[in-house]
Amino acid sequence: MAVVAVISGSYLGYRQLSQPSCTGSVPLVIAAAPEIVAPIKAAADTKMAAGAAVDGKCLEVTVNAAEPVEIAAAIATKHATQLTGVGQGSGTTVLPDVWVPDSSTWLQRLKQAAPGFSPLNAQSVATSPVVVAMPEPIAKTTVGWPDKKLQWTDLLAAMTSSDSALKPGIVDPALDASGLSGLLALGQAAGSGNDAARVGVLRTLALNRSNLRADLVAKFPKSGDPAALANGVGLAALSEEDVIAYNATKPPVSLAALYVEPAAVALDYPFAVMPEADAARGNAADLLFGELAQSGAYRDALGRAGLRGSDGAPGGGFAAPTGAPSPASIAASAPASSGGAAANGLDATAIGRALASWTAITSPGRMLVVFDVSGSMLGTVPTAGGKTRNQVMVEAAGRGLALLDNEWWVGVWVFSTELNGQRDYRELVPVGQLTKQKDALQASLGQVRPVEGGATGLYDTVLASYLEVQEGYQADKVNSVVLFTDGQNEDANSISREDLIKQLKEKADPKRPIRVILVGIGNEVNKEELESVAEAGGGGAYVAQDPAKIDEIFLQAIASRAATVG
């Protein structure tokens, strides 16, 4: 009986010691990319079982799977903005306390679009290199896998050669971080000064793009038969984890993971604490992050899920694909742990430029481009070697128009004051299909010449161009006005700004939406004026204080008009 009493007392004491001493709870909701949910949930369960507490309250963690683009769209919508190529959030997505997307590029894009978005921590809790996935038979015969080291320039040459049989695919880079990483790598390989090469790459990829990763993966060949290999997707930028997961299903044709050099920006899974989280939830997030940063069990769980630790090193159960590089080189290819600039100098501006180019090519529209030819456009731009504002604007527009494919409809107007009788604007080329008037459009750029002494007839021109685009509205395209100006309205005989805004709102038709994009050039524009008019016209305003940077602004303008299709 004494022995039983001792054993019973010991058991009761153990139970008291093993029960959490906390009361109540601090709920912490995490939304994570689907592939990392299981490791994070296992770590959270371990932490909760150990009685983790915040100010005496028990930690209670819920981990939900969420596609990064869905959370990104919801955050952007909350900040009254949109990400290029993403559009509005569904309105039903509930934002978490902590967000673990697959890449810090989502945070970079959101910070660029919504400066008020400022998540905490954002340090990496896993990595997965971005590789070129290629069916093994094709990889062996085409690029000498697994023995040969491959450069992005080699891959680019193989993709674009006239006799190439490779059929590249991509998950829309506006919607997928792996697709974005591959797009950036190929763009860098094409070279910043080789517009024709970059456009060619984008158009090649766009021929076989998918909105969902699962849809792209389903296009890989289902047998080793030559016909199946020729008709299926032959290469695509995916994560290492994607390749591991695909091959784990024992498909008829396995995928090779090509670690192309220089390494594309890796997926880095930032642990982003949302700025709306209160102090208790913030402390709870810190407790869980400590477990993710230090636990060997968590690293092993990552390994079983086909992911690596934040330093690039794998845990137990990780099956590295053939040809995988060292953990150090993988860690070096990830974005900075703060969610800021990534490897190779990549930043939000570079991301925005790449996505704007992609959108311009893959989202055909109907656009009237309107150029300011007032006398002030003769002013010189010191940062552009003394060229005039007009020259810089026209050259940038020429390069931007060269991106557009034949599905676009484009027209050109110019404006100053009294260019056509009492009218401040004049048509150079009517809005028409690019295939039928490409030469006329290029020739019209040579007619965009400033009028000495001419003033800026902004308001009448905006209204007239809006009505012109609305009159010929095409429901299957984004219909827009993109207007360049370096000044403020100077036409004393024009309608007022208040009347312009009123008329734009009255003329707006939800069944025929028009987007007015105003591009201000130089430091003499009135940004508030442009923004108020553009908002009334269902669009946005951009200001290039340094006219030499108009290329970037023009691409942003083209991309922004693609946010809504009627």
C-alpha cells in the first residue's frame, strides 16, 4: 500500500507539473503558403503542448493554408490599392495576425504599392531555390543534364533559337513568386539594353502561361513518347519543393531540377507579423518564431515537406534533387531577411518594371496616347544629356509601344492650345488595331513636336479623349487614356477642374469603364490636380520628377490600366 501511495503521489505530482500553468488564451491566426503549413503547425503544436504563455495566458495557434496572391490582394485592397496583374481582393478573405507567404517579393510589391503597409519581423523561416524544371529525357538530350552547368544565357539561347523544340511554360509572374523569379532571371540574361530580346522572351513565355501552378504542372508530358515530349511543357521556373513534390507522385516522366547560374531569387518564406496585431498577439508571434528559428524538429519537418531551413541547409528526411548546390549558395540567393532588397540588387522598382513589361504584353488593351506639345516641352533635361522633355517623352513612348503585341488597339493625339481651330487637341492616328497601323503609329511620333509659345489645354483635352475612347469602347479589352503633360491647365477658355471632374463622374458608365492615366513630367506639374482628375476618370496619376525616368513611369502607366476589364 505504501508503494502504491508513493506511485500515486508521484503521478499526481507529474500531472500537476506537466499541465500548463496559464489560464485563458491568446489566439494567434497564421496564414501560410500551403507547402509550409504542416511544419509550422507541428512547431505550434509543440509550443502549445509545452505550455507556452503570454502574460499568463495560453498560446492558441491556428495555422491556415492560403495562396499568397489571395492574402496579397486582400492587403492591397485594404490599403485602397492594387498589385499589378492581381486586381481587387475577393472581399471575403480574413487577414491573419501572421502571414507566411512563399517569398519576400510579395512584401516588396505591397510596400511599393501601399507605403502604409509595414509588417514586423519578416525574417525567413524556410527556403526553396527556384529552379528550371525540365522533363528528364529533354534535360539529358537538350542541355546535357546532369553533367553540364547551365547559365541563364544558355537557356535563353535554347529557348529563342529558330530551330528550338523547347516549349517553355510559366505561372503568371504577377500571381506566382516562382514565375516572377524566373521572369526576372531571364530578363537579366536578355540584357537591359536589348529590348527586342526581352520582348521576344516575354512573348515566348506568354504563349503557354497558366494562372495556377497546378495547371502548369499538369502540362508536363505524361509519357516518354517523342510526341508526348514534344507537345508537353519542356521547361518552367518552379521551386525545388515543387519538383520534389511532383516526383514524389512517381509520374511517368520525372522532372529534373536545373540549378541555373546565376541563381534566381529563391523563395524565402518570411514570417511577417501584420501591423494590426496587438501587443499580446505580437508577443505570441515572437514565441512561435523562436521555435521556428531554433528547433531541430522544425527543420526536420521542413525536410520532410521538401523545404530547406532559412540558411539553405536541409533537415532530416530531405531528398535533394540531382545536382543541388551547396546550402550556402542557396541562402545567398534568397531576398534579404528584412523583406527589403533581394540578392543581385533586386528591389521593388526592378520587380515593378518587370511586371509592367509582362502586363503590357500579356494584357492587350485599347489605348489612346495623348502627348503634351506645349512650349514648355522644349525645356532640356540635364540627366538625359541635354535632350528636350519632348525628345525624352517620345523616345520612351516609342520603346513602350514596341512592347505591345498585335492584339492591341492604339491611337495618338497631341495637345496644347488651339491646335485645331478652337480645339486644344489634334488627332494624329485614330485608335485602331496595331497590326493595321504600326507604321503610321511610329511615323506619328515624329510629328509630336512642341509648339513655341503654346500653353497647356489640359482639361478640355482630358474630357475629349475620355469621350473618344468611350465612344469606341470594346468590352473584351481594357479601354484607357494615357496622357503625358509637363504642366498645369493654362487655357483660360476651358472648363474648370470642378466641371471636368463633375462631367467625368457623370459620363462614367459601369458597363463601359474607362481608365484615365495621367503622367506628369518634371517638377512643374500639380500632382494634386492630376490625382483628382485621374481619380474621377477611374484611373491614376504618376509623376516623373526626373523626365529621364519616363520609361519606368510609362510602363507603370500601361500596367496600371490593366487592373480592370469591363
